[in-house]
Amino acid sequence: RDESLAAYKKAAELNPSMVEAFVGQGNILNKKGKSDEAIDLFQKAIDSNPHYAEAYEGMGLVYVHKKQEDDAVKSFKRAIEINPGLVNSRYHLGILYAKKTQFQEAVSEWTKAIEINPQKTEIHYNLGIAYTKLGKLDDAISVWQKALTVRPDMADFHYVIGLVFKEKGDFEKAEASLKKTLEVNPKMAEVHKVLEELYRSKGMLGDAD
């Protein structure tokens, strides 16, 4: 990483208007915890090219680390305004909306992010959780099931699907999902407790053994 930082510094020295070099340096410094230095570099990039979306995205990530969430929202929104295809900005903007319990706004950002890159399963997970917060349980299940077509080995997804089916009162599908969870990851001890609760509700506790 230090070699990369040196390379970006060299590029910026050779071409002071090279915004990619400023952004590259800024991203590395932000990961090193040098937030103020990173902000200075992102600002230099923006001064050189006010329409360079990645500079605003980088600035947003710094503000997230500094817990300046309102500033982070503004930066990510500006980045998306310039380049609507920035999945990372939409992902982080959705997280910030969810933290403010603005779940519909989070759903909007994460849905667009998945349309751009369906492979990012962590976005599917968060989108499903947001749907549950809005009471849209069927939408949550649908999102998680789509993610499992990408990666069927994700135990957490089978687990939350099972929990939602249990909440809906569909004990048969809940049981199937919870058992699938244990097939994928037998070490998820909490699943046994949920299955026990499920069997107790069905009056068939003996099946939990």
C-alpha cells in the first residue's frame, strides 16, 4: 500500500491536475485513518475536475469514518448525480438512510445498486432487512432467494428466510429454510433454538431432537 501511495504521489507531481492520482492517494490515506489529509486530496481532485464522481465518493467514505453522516450523504448523492452507476456510493448511501430509519430511501438505493451489480450479495441482505422494516416480508424473501441463486452456500440468507417464514406463520417453509441453514453451516447454534420454538408452536417438539 505504501508503494501504491508513493506511485500516486509521483503521478500527482508529474501532472498536478491528475485527479486519479489525488483520489488514489486519498483512498489509501483514508484507509490508514488519515482522514484530514484524505479530505485535502479529494478536495484537490474536485478543484481540478468538479465532475469527477469518484472524488465525491471518496469524500463520502471519509465522512463516514469521521461519523459526519450528513456530509457523507451529500457527498454520495453528488457522486451518484454525476455517475449513477457508482454501486459503492449507492450502497453506503443506503446504509446511511437505514441508520436514519429512512428505509424506503434505503430500498431505492439498494435496488438500483443490485440492478447495476447483482453479484454484491451484501446489498441483497441489507435490502431484505429494509423490506422487513417496512413490513414487506414477501419482498424480503424474494430478494434473499434471488441472492441464493448467485451463492446458495450463504447460511445467513437461509436463516433469515426461515425467520421471516416463521413470522408469517408458514411453519413448513420456515422449517425447510432453517434445516437448509444447518446443512450449509452446522455450527449456527441459534438455529436449533429457533427450530425448537417452531416445533413447540406446531406441537411437535420431539422433532427438534
